[in-house]
Amino acid sequence: NVMTEDANEKTEVADDSPNSAKKNLLYSILDVPPISQCILLGLQHFITMMSGTAILPTLLFKALCITELSDQSAVISSTFFVMGLATLLQTVLGTRLPIIQGASAAFMIPTFAILASDRLPACPADHVGNDSSIDGGAINSTTSSSPVWMERISFVGGTLAVSSLFQVIMGSTGFTAIMVRRIGPLVIAPTICLIGLSLVPVAASSASSNWYVAMLVCILVILFSYVLDGVLVPLPILSQRRIRCSGFALFKSFPVLLSVGIAWALCAILTVAGAFPSDPGAWSYAARTDIGSRAFTEAAWFRLPYPGQFGEPRILAVGILGMTAGVIVSVVESIGDYVAAARLSGAPRPPAHAINRGVIMEGVACILSGLFGVPTGSTSYSENIGAIGITRVGSRRVIMFSAVIMLFFGISPKSGAVFVSLPQPVVGGLFLAMFGMVAGVGLSSLQYANMNNQRNVFVVGYSIILGLALPHWLRSPSRSGGMSNDQAMLVGKEGASLIVLETLLTLLKNEIFVTGFAAFLLDNLLRGSPSDRGLVEEDGADNADTGQRNDLDYYDIPFGVKLLGNWPRLHVLPFLPDYRLIKNDVKQKNTHPKVTKFKALSLKLLRANN
């Protein structure tokens, strides 16, 4: 059994890693599965991120005044294209962790605020009133040669691109890494947990369209991941000009893909059989598979997105602070995602230089989103990190294949329209499983802290409750009625005070930011020893400032090693590793039982310089 032996060999090697989670992986971050598996596993990640990435632009269509299906398809396909570029940037130049980049919900509230501004051209008369976020008194723009929606999306894109420069600056100056030195398990655990819990309404909303189908997806995911994970399916393979059967862990490798495929096929059969109602207002109508058929017929076969495709990006100055607040929320989410992805994929804790590069690349990706006219920025996708935990495949190469698939669907709107028609309850069931895994991964970080300490219990519990309670109150109706509490707080405010208060409320309405910020303050202000707080690693190899010799195998940039080795002063840049440690390591150890390519090249450079 060749495939099984290969998997066992990978597991044995993983046991020597600093991260003990590698022993449970079929493929860890440095492993390269066969191309056929990379394609299927990459497609599985694409399906996981597809709905969240497609839904966010869809929610903005009314506010953007986009009514034509062909225009909507162009925006969605452009979103997939940019997210594919963002994923490649993250896996090649960023943290190099197996993290999917997708559309971020953190930018939705500031985007709606920009689209409600009276400085933007108004929607056509027949569109005004369809969305409460549109101001009926906005300036009319009937004389413009561009459609109104292109002008409105240009303002969103330009403001997003300018605000994202702040994210690039955070990573380039090392400010992000300074934050990370103060962030331990007591901050990471509730933050990641709230990432999963805050998405529960999204999962419940999709699943409620047909709970039977949603629960079927959950049951199938559980069945394939944890019941049939040890079953080997005989597959014919060609070896030495002979065909023989070899066992393959099919259910363990593709639980999400199999679950979605079976549920989708069942929904198609029930749709043809007339089991689902044809009335759009009826329950379980969303489970029909023929809802998106019109979008498929009208979508183009090929369309290459390009910067400025919807018009020259414009800037709305009053919207920059609001977008910057979204950037801060996105950075807080991503830091927790980096740690979770490293743990699930069998990598050491991300060092400072990798985190800084990750934040830089996310900022660059958000700038690309603005230039390409995508109405939302990018961020690390927690649901795909949860997929790593379910599939037990943390290979970086798989995520690269997934990025290529995103690019393909980005230039082929018709192909993407097929997956956009995925029944809503199927998506809901998938989200229930994924978000549960994300919340569980967050709580698992508490194993490194002393939870017998009452201080630590209070920090975790209070930050989670505050993160749920405060945003809920701000969104709840005020006593005066007719508006929410956050809207009531804006009444009578003008000018700079209005902008500052809007920015503050944008942050306070985000459960993840409130939880992470509260946990950060409590953990650093309340007295506690580093060991109790989980800031002292067991083996000392995962610290952000030490152990870079081991971390380079996982987090080093893939090219330019010779140049960086000849210019050791580049270590002052906070987004590059300290290559002086490698040279010292080479001097102390001229031989090593398992010398990496980088160490061999460093030894060659050292001898040449001497």
C-alpha cells in the first residue's frame, strides 16, 4: 500500500517537529501531496470559501445600484480573481502558512457608510428606496457617461486602497510584532473562539432555509472525518506497467467535498421530483438547485479582470477613518488566524518577521481589491483554517492550488456561476461544522495557560461575554424607538465628532475586536506570571524572537536568499528574518544530520566570504 506507507512516513517525520499536532496530519505544511490530490483538496478549500466571498459583494449590490445579472457576475468573478492573487501573495511572500484569503466582513459597515454619503451619485429613480442605506437626497448623476454603479464602486475602491496603506505601514514598521509579544493564549483563545461564535448567525440563517439538508451536511462531515477516517478505499494505480489496487484514505482526505457533493446531488434530485416548493417565499425554497440557472446562462465564458475596470478609483475623505477601523479589525482577526493555522498545519508559532509580512501582504491585497474595483477587502478565512482541522491536510501547496482555482473562476464567470448556485442550506450546514471547528481551535489554545488560576479564568470569561454583549446592545433598538442604540448615539453629532464617533462605534460593534481588545488589556494589566499566562513556550523553539533557525524551514521567503545572505544588515527590517543566526549556526555546526537547502547555501556563502 504505497499511499498508506507515504502517509505513515509523513506522520513519523512529523513526530520530530516542535509542533506535536503534526502527528495527526495526513500532510503537514511542508509536505507536497500528489497533483491529483492537490487539485481536489484545493477545490475543497475553494468551495469552503466560495460562499462567504460571493455573499459579501451580493449584500452590497442594492447599495451599489447594481441590478443587471451580467454586472453582478463581473463583480463576483473579479472578487474571486483578486482573492486568488491575495492567497498566492500570502503563501509565497507573506506568512507562508496555508491560509486562504477571502472577502472580509470587517469592511462591510464602513462600506455601507460610504455608499450612504450624499457626496456620491444617487441611484436611478427606479432604484431609490430599495435599500435603506441609500440617501434619497444624494446628488444625481444622470449626465455621467459611466453607469451610476461604476462611479459608486470607484469611491469604495479608492477609499479602501488608501486606508489599506495603514495596514502595510503596520507590518513594515514592525508594530504588529510588538503587539504579538504581548499576545498570549489568554488573548488568542477568546479571540479565535469569537471568530467562530460571531459567525453563528450567518450559519444559522443559511441553515434555517432547510434544517434537514443542513443537518445532513453536518452528519456527513462528522461521518467522513471521524467515523470513516480510517477506511481505505481501493483505487487502481499504475505501477511498473502493472495495474494494482492500493488503499486510499478517501473519506479522511475529502470530507467536505464529499459531503457537499452528496447533499447537492440530493437537492438536485428533490428539485426535479418537485419536493421543494417553487414559491420564493416558501420555506425550503432556497434548497432548490435551479435558482441560479439564469445567472449561469447570462454569464460570460471568459473575462479578464484588470485595475480600473469599473472606472478610475476615487477617494471619499470622510470614509477613510471608517475603512481604517475595518483594517484594524481585520489585523486583529488575522493574528489569531496565523496562530491557529500554524498549530493545525504542524508549523511552529509564527515568528515576528512572518507575522509582519503577513500583515503587509494582506494590506497589499486590500489595495489590489480597491484598484480592481472589488467592494470589499481581503482577510484570512477562519472557515478554511477549520477545514484544515477537519481534513487534517495542512499542506501549503494545496492552498496554492486553491489560489489557482480562484484565478480560473475569476476569469471564467460562467464556471463560477455554477458554484454560486450552491443551495443555501448546504452552505449553512457546511458553515455549522467549520465554525464549530474554529471555536474549538481557539479554546484549545488555553492548554498552554494555567486555567487553575482564577485570574486567567476571569480574563477569558469576561472578554467573551463583553465581546458578545456590547455589540449586541449597540445593534439593539433604543428606548426612543425607530433606531438602534448606535444610531441614537450619532444624533446631533456633526463634523469631526461625528467621524470619530462613527469610527469608534464601528470597532465596538465588532465582536472579535471587542473580545480581543478586552482580553489584551486584562491579560497585560492584571498581575500574573508569564508561565501562568502561557507566554513561556515549553521547548523555547516557538518564540517569535528565538528559534529562527528552525522557523526558517517554514517561514523563510522562497527566493533572494543569496542576496539577503550577502547583506546581513537587512536584519533590521522587521519583515525579514535575522540571517546572522544562520551564519552563527553554520559556524557552530558544520555538519547536521538533516541539512536544509538554505543552510547548505549559507555554508557556501560563508566559505566564499572567508
